[in-house]
Amino acid sequence: MAWNRPSVYDEHKDWILEHMHDYYNLTELMNALNTNFGLSCNRNTLKSWFVRRFGMTTIYGTHELSEEELEIIKKYYPNNGSIKTAEIMNELFHTNRTPSSIVQLANKRGIKVNEETLKTISSNNSKHKKPRKSAGAIRIEQRKDKKGVIYRMKSADGRWRTAGIVIWEEENGPIPEGYKLIYLDGDNSNYQLNNLYLADLKTQYQVIRNKAYKSGNPEITKSLIKYYELRNALGVDCWEWQKIQKKFERKFNKFAKEE
């Protein structure tokens, strides 16, 4: 049965049983396994392994602090914070404590960071914060459908919008309803004005769907735009026009393959 199939953790069972209490939670144990043995396990698979082998959701437990470890936390945590305390703990006791686990252990025992230390830590953290993006800054966002990235820019009204639209409208005014921008070289990160062309929705869709558009050649894209604009103006009901259309598209597709 799949439930009882061999697991990569079986090879390291003895190590896990010996060292699992050195780590504060399952995530820390997972990271130690990945580091020490070059694995690529995740928390869910490790948790499932415990269930299959031992019939429990978790077999690990919170590491009970020794008197020596507790003294180190009492001595260093109030004046140094969690990061420094974790470093000292790991060096002295050969554990793999994270700063967050030190905070949890200290809070459970009522050990607090001094106010002066807290101010110093907050001040140091604020120095490393990323500056706020000003007007005209670029922000990259991942599409939900994972088809690519959207380059966004802050417009004059304070809204974050597609960078190409902001650049176009600053120069030419609002984009009319029923029109969209075409990036002539096919690269939406090139939002310079000379790489943008405004076309109606039908033409824009036809151009970006054509294989030749993927060549990234701006001159080819311009030719495609003019072709589809003329085609749409004349209509495609005429049989003769359909012959011309197919011949034209074959040439462009051939060119795209050569590219």
C-alpha cells in the first residue's frame, strides 16, 4: 500500500529520534534535515511520516530547557534581544534555535526585553527598511494566472497603473474606450513612448495573436497593425480578400520561424 511505502526519512530515522527534541518545532527540524542531509523535504511530508511510522500527528515535543539554557536566556535576552541570544545559545549548546523560538521561550517564562534595548532594535530595523516608492517608481507584480509580470507605475492621481498606460496618457491624454496599447517589440517592460501603439481592441487582439508578433521586431509589428487595420476596414467577406489574407499570413509565419 502507498501508505506504507518506503520514505526518505526512514534512512535518517535514528538521527531524527535522537535530535528531534533539539528543535523548537517541526519546521526547525525540517530545516535541519535539509541542511544536514541535502534533502528537499517539506513540513507536510515530514508530518505525514510521523503519522505513518508512529501513529501520532507529531512525535517531537518542545525541547525542555536545561537550567544552563534558561540562565543564558535570562542573562542575555533582556539586554541583547532574540537574535544575539539565539546565536549564543546555538554556539554553547549546539542547537539550532531561531530568534522567534527564543522570543516564545522567553515570553512563556515572563522574561522581557529592556525598553532601551527594544528602542535600539527598532531603530536598527527602521534603518534597513526599504524606502517608499515615489511617484514614477516601478513596481513589478506577478499575474494571478502566472502568464507573466505586470509593470506598474504611480500616475499623477496617486494610483498604481500599468506603466505603459501611464506613459501614454501623460503624453497623449486618456486612452479612449475600446482601445488598447500594443508593445511594438512584444516586451511589456519596455514602456517607452516610442514602443507603444494605440489600436482598437479587435486590431490589438489580432496582432498579439499572430505568430510574427513574437519575433519582437517593431517594424514587423507595425506592418501587422497596418495590415489588420486595413483588413478590418474592408471586411473579410470578400473571397478575393481572404486569399490575400492567407497569403500574407503565410509569409509572416514563415518569417517568424526563420527568426
